[in-house]
Amino acid sequence: MSLFKNIFGGSDDAKHESNMAWRELTDLGQLNEIVNESTEKPVVIFKHSTRCSISRMALRQFEQEFDLEGKVILYYLDLLEHRDISNEIANRFNVFHQSPQLIVIKDGKAIYDRSHESIDATKLVDFV
């Protein structure tokens, strides 16, 4: 089953195709890569609970609004599968854990952090 089929469920009513260049965040070691990459381009981490309808709506809205392809690096974290990574993100980048949550990392630091209905892809233009 594909990543986005898992995100949005397997039923015909929930099918979702994404043209976004998401990188799946599945290993704690990737956080070091994110810190390094963030010195070249801002890195966006979207923390998503695959069982939460609010999180699903926030992700869909983000994808509809997003227009910075190639200007930021996108990471997707499935919280149900990787809570340990979410906890380390909170510790390493000094952000309070929430779900759904959008975090922007630049020069190794979290410079923007929003959750739930405050997630707004159009605000990312301020960080590129």
C-alpha cells in the first residue's frame, strides 16, 4: 500500500493522489540530514496522525495551498508509526509536540511551528 493510500485510507471515498515531493521521515538519523539540508534550503516537517480527520484535512489543505516546489525540502512524519522521531523533534528543535503540526527548520533551528487550523502553506513564503 502506498504512503498516501495509508494516509488517506484505502476506501474509494478516501483516495488521494499527491504530486508533492514528500520524503518519508522514518529514522532518527534523518534528523541529522535535516539539520544539514536546512543550511541550504528551509526544511518543512509535516507531522501527521493517520487516524485523525483534523490532521487529514490539514494535510489536504496544505497540499492545495503549497506552491514552493523546489524552494523547500518536504518531510512527512507518520506519528502513529514513528512517535519516537516526533519526541526527538520536540527535544532537538525545542517545539511542543502537536498533531497535526508543521515545523520549518532553517540553519538547524526551528523557525516556525504551527498546528491544527493554523497550518498555512502560504506563510512559508516568508522563510524562503
